[in-house]
Amino acid sequence: MNNSVKLGLFIVVGIAAIAISVLMLGSWTLGRTYNVYAEFSNVAGLTKKAKVKISGVDVGVMRSIELKNSKARLKLAVNKNVTLYQNAKVRIVSMGVIGTKYIEISPGDSNYPQLLAGDTIESDASGGGDLFSQLSSGSMTRDLADAVKDLKIIMRSIAQHNEKIASSIGNINDFSRDLAQITSQNKDGITQAVASMKEVADKLNIVLTKLTEGDGTMSALLNDSQMSSDLKETVASAKDTVNGLKETLGRASTLQLEWNYMGRYNASAAVFVNDAGIKIMPNNSKFYYVGVANIADAGKVSDPDKASKNKLEALLGFRFNKAEVYAGALRGKAGVGASYSFFEPVYAPYRTLQVFVNAHDFTREEHGVRVDADARVGIMKWLYAGIVAEDVSHKADFTSYIKLEIKDKDLASLFGIAGVAAVASK
């Protein structure tokens, strides 16, 4: 090979080497690429021909920057073998606080359509993720400024209360010094107190040992399972008894008694008769009545009249607000009845107007069932006046009457007033 050929080969190799170097240093791409675009409100520090990367791997280069609609529009040349999708994101990332910036692309999800040449990639508003990008984004800067502001307020508050803080620290120092002085001056007393506490603890331990391991009553109570079981049963039985007593007392506290007296005058027969009884009311919906009608001294009554005197009355009644029904013995005969209060409930302490209908003596053959009807008017809380039509199905005798209804509370008050009057009269 002559010198001319050698010289030609050397020149060709040198030119090739220079071309390769220029391509590498100039970030040129020999492979096929396609162009996509990205828009940012700020690209400060981004140089021309900046690298385009995906997960830190070079996939292209930035070709140009232009201003469009007050935003920086970047033209990115991406390798043809790199596929981007419609939900791809792009951001500007710095390699360090003062390092070179490059463009990072998140390619997106393959479930979305493929991004074509000339399309625009959505920019990621979150920034680069590194410290410099976060500081540049402004949010971290604002947070840092707020933190510094709060710190200044705290420091100012500390400065304003410096004297109080110093006084508190001085008080703590004085207390510590006094405590040390007291301790040093009373070492013997403190030692004796500790020894006394230890002695008490030892004695208590001995007592507990005797209780748990001895043969006394307390030891048997603590250790005998049968005695413990019996004690539990006794306590449970006592508890049940107390609960039963409480229930009984509770019922007794709600029980109401009402003493009734009725004086009846029959004008046609010129006869005055008396009725008396007691009404027991466990609640507002039920009552019991036991009494005697046509009260008379049996020794002073002639034989024909004895059949109608001193008749037992025993009733069970149920109340429904303004009405009540009852049944039992009426004037010594089986009977039923009902009443209605026009204004107040039948269980009220005072009823303005109340009517009654009673039917009894169902076995009477000559005139049939005896029916009485009466109406009464309340004069005061315990005094009523009324008129009754007796045996309306036969002869309808009209009898006027007065009735006293004295409850147990009223009776107690009456006895109290009588006692005070008796004392005052002495």
C-alpha cells in the first residue's frame, strides 16, 4: 500500500471520528424520532437541547422553546421506539439544588389511546419532586415562610415574658435548695420514718399471713370455699329480701285510701239513712270498695225492716279517664254499675258533675232488676250533694243526699288541725 492510499484512509477515519464526536457532544439523534409538545408557565434554568428522560433513561432531546399564549412551549423530539399515551405527564426536574435541569416524562397508561406526533403532553403541576423544584413551586416556600413567622411570634412572646420565666426558674432553684437543706438537716428523721414504715409493712405482712394460713374464723372465711359459697348465698338472699321490701314499700307509697260517708234522706218516707265505706285505690285505673249501706242499730229495727238494713257492699272497679265501671255486691245483692264525669277524670280529687247508674237484685221476681240512677255536684274538694232516683223501673223514689270523700292525706291534715286546736285551747 503506497503512501497516498494510507494518507487517504487516515483522512477518512479522522473525519468520521470528528463527525461522531460532534453528534455526541451536540446531543443529536441518529435514530428516528417524533415530535411532541409541552407547555409550562416557567422554564427558568432550562437550556436548549436539554435531555428528555423516562425513569432517568434518555429517550430524546428538547429541540426548541417558543412563547405561546404567555406560556413557554417546548418542542420535544422523542425516540420512535418510545410509546406515550394520552394521560402522559411531563415536568421539569433538576439534578440537584444547582444542577442541570432536564425534562422528565411519565409515559401514561396503556389503557389510554396512544399519543401521536404533534400532540401536546399535559404538564405536571406538582413540580419536579426534588427540593429545588418544590422550593420553586412556591407552596413549600409559603409553608416555610409561615413557619418562620410563627417562630418569630413565639420568640417575641418569650422575650415579652422573659422576666416571668426567669422568676419561675428562680423559684424552682429556691425550692430545690430548700428541699436539699431540709433533707440534709433531717437525715436522721427521714431514716427513722423509712424504718418505721418498713416495720409497719412487716407487721402487716405477718397479719395477712395469719389470716390466710391460720385456723381462725377469718382464715376459714377467706380459705373455705364452702363457707364462701354459703356467705354469697346469704348475701344474695338478703339482697332479694331487701328488693322485695323496697317493691312492697313502693307499692304502699302509691296506694291511696278514701273514706266515704253518705247521708240519704227520702222525703216521701221521711227516712234518713247512712252509708259508710272505704275505697282502696292502688292506681288511677283500678279501685276496691268495701262498705255498709243502710246502717242501723239491729236492736232498734223492727223485723219487717231488718231485711233492708246493714247491707254489705264490696266492689271492684276499673277506670277509663272520665268513665268507670264496677261490679260486686250492691246493698247486699249482686250488681253492676257505671259512672261518668263530665269535666274532670273520675280519679280526680274533685269532680264538678258526675252521674251514676246501678243495677242489682237480679233475682227479684215481682218487679225485675232494681235500677238506681243519681247525679251529684261537687261543692268542695271533699263534699258532694246529689239526688238519686231509686228503683226507677218500679216506683222511682227520689232521695237527696250529701257525701263526704276524705282521703288519707286529708284525714291526716284534719287530725293535725284538731291537735293544734286542742293544744291551743288549753
